[in-house]
Amino acid sequence: MAQKTYAPATVVVHGNHVHNDFGALSTPIFQTSTFVFDSAEQGGRRFAGQESGFIYSRLGNPTTSQLEQKIALLEGGEDCTAFSSGMGAISATLLSLLSCGDHLVADKTLYGCTFALIHETLPRFGIHADCIDMTDMAQVKAAIRPDTKVVYFEAIANPSMKVTDIAAVADYAHAQNPDCIVIVDNTFATPLLVQPLKLGADVVVHSATKYLNGHGDVVAGFSVARKEIMDKIRMIGLKDITGAVLGPQEAFLILRGLKTLKVHMDAVCANTQKVVDFLAGSKYVQKVFYPGLENHPDHTVATREMTRFGGVVSFEMGSFEEAKKVLNHVHLCALAVSLGDCETLIQHPASMTHSMCTKAAGFSDRLIRLAVGLEDPDDIIADLQQAFEAAQN
Ligand code: LCS
């Protein structure tokens, strides 16, 4: 089957269309830690990489492997490795590709734990980053050097909603150093909105806890790249350093969740546009950050590189106190971190997901982040309106 020619809506359902011995339509859960060899010689050949086949579930598992192949297809990458969390994917990827003394350039706005990894943990191993605003090409050109090993940013930055020009940054980085590895966290956009590898990036990482699973019941991550890079990430970052392996039960749930990713993204982008229109017209809201808005500074880049603008919107209230009051008065929106679920989630980055880096990441403590869900948008809007009104007292 010529799988590469199928549209994303088909790939999320069928993947690479492998049927198993019993003809089961959905991928079975291979709940096993290890795999029996036919002979000592076969075991030896598998360890030596002379024969394909499973060895031990930290190194690969049939359920997880099906999922990895589906994600690789969706991102347009050669190979994919699954992890037990997005941070598992990000830490294994960076620790596989960087060594003591290497130069890293990263965006200053990153998910809080990625920020902590880059600012606090990597320096303990002699890896220092220059952190810049990746949407400013002047800063990109000043920071990337001929010896820069890795450039790291989020396709849509959490929580500022900045959109980096992936093609421009990747072109510049590779012109300075053809071996420079450009890593893009595609969690907010998903491969249905942008495929960073096709724009010139070398590695895509994901928190699959979000849209890829889509149902708020799994923590997981992925790294996708060409085989040569992926082998390093799997055989060093996953196998030897983090051991952050995704279990087959979680892999099954994500395979199931992925089947509706296209309808989920279609619905959530449409819902978000309606909520954004409401926020932009609200007298209680000072500023709205959503790349679909024409006045968003990265709207042109987003329109060029992305098919749609996603399901997350951030907005500023009049004060820190007012932002907290809004959170305390919502009824339908769940007061919870995370995003990409069926339920609308609302949180306050400065005191929650990004409490360690609000100032350095360049956003205000008056900011609220709303991850729009699949409810009727009028109900979401009514809930926000009553919370805004209640927050005035
Ligand atoms: N990358 C991005 C862009 C994220 O938003 C997150 C988690 C991660 C990586 C880490 O993934 P995890 O290990 O949690 O699977 N973001 C969260 C957030 O904004 N709220 O709660 C978690």
C-alpha cells in the first residue's frame, strides 16, 4: 500500500496499515517485558543488530512500534521513538545530541520544565544555552554560530503563542553549520497544522499527553527524525540515559486517540476562533494572543507555515488578582494545567506551568491560558463571560 500518498485524515486512522496474525482491526496490546528467541544464535544476532525483531520492551514493543510508525508518517519523518512523557522525549533527545562544551541556542519562551532543563540542568553537564527571541531573525543571526550544535524552539510557544519561522531559522542554522540539529517542539500545533521536518527542521519532539492522545488520560512523548539521528536518541537517550519507555497500554490508548485527531483538530480550531472573537471583543480583556488574529505579530509566518492556528489562546486581564479571580469563578472550564483534551482547560502560567520563568520567558503575570475543548463554543463563552463579571467584585 502506497501509504505516503494518503492525506493526514487517512493516516491518523490507518497508519501504515499492518494487520496482525489474527486480523484484529485495532492494534493488540502486547503486554510483555521481554521476547523469546528461537535460539541462542538468534538472540546474539538481534543484539548485534544483524537481525530485526524484538528483544526487550525498553528497546521496542510491537504495540509501541505501530504507534511510532504512525507518528513518523504523520510528521513526514523516517523514524520515531515513543517516551513515557514529553519531558522524557525532550531530555533524551537533548542528552543524546549534546555533549559537555557544546553550544545550544534556544528560544526564551518554552514550556516551564523545558526551560528548567535548559537553564538549570544542562549547565550542570557543561552545556550552556544562549536564549533568544526566536521570532526575531536579527537575534537568531547574532546567536547561531558555526559551532552551534542544536537550535531548540516550540512551533507555537507555550504560553505566549509566538510562532517561529521554522524554514528561516532552519535555513540560517544549516548555512552556519550543516551539522547543526534544529529541534522543534510541535506539541501545540500537531503535524496536522505544521510539519516542521518538511520545513527544514531535523527533529520534532512532542508531548503526546496533549492533542496526539487527545483524551486527557495518558502522559507520553515522541521524538521524530531521520534514522541516523533517531538511532542515537533511541539507543542512547532512551536505552541508556532516561529509560523513559512508553508502556504498551498507553501506546494503545494513543493509537485509539489518534484515530480522531483530524476531527478533533478541525473542531477545536473552529471552537477556538469563536472564543478568540469573543475575547477580542470583551471589555474585560486587555490583550489576546492567538496567531490567527491579524494583529498577532507572527500572523504572516503562521499563515505561511501552518494550515490553521490551533486550540490554545492566551489573554491578559487587568491585573494579577483579576486573573486569579477569573480562574476561581469558572464552572464549565476546568481549572487545570495541560491542553489538547476534550474538556476546556484554564490555567494561570505565572503561578502554575511557568512559575519558574515568567519574567525570563517574557510574558505577564496577568496572562491566562485557555486550552479550548470540544464543548459547544457558546457554552465556553458564556462560562468565561460570567467569570469575567464575577471577577469585577
Ligand atoms: N512541551 C510542551 C510544549 C508542553 O506544553 C509540555 C507540557 C511538555 C513539552 C512536556 O510534556 P509532558 O512531559 O508533560 O508530557 N505542558 C504542560 C502544560 O502546558 N501544562 O501542563 C503540562
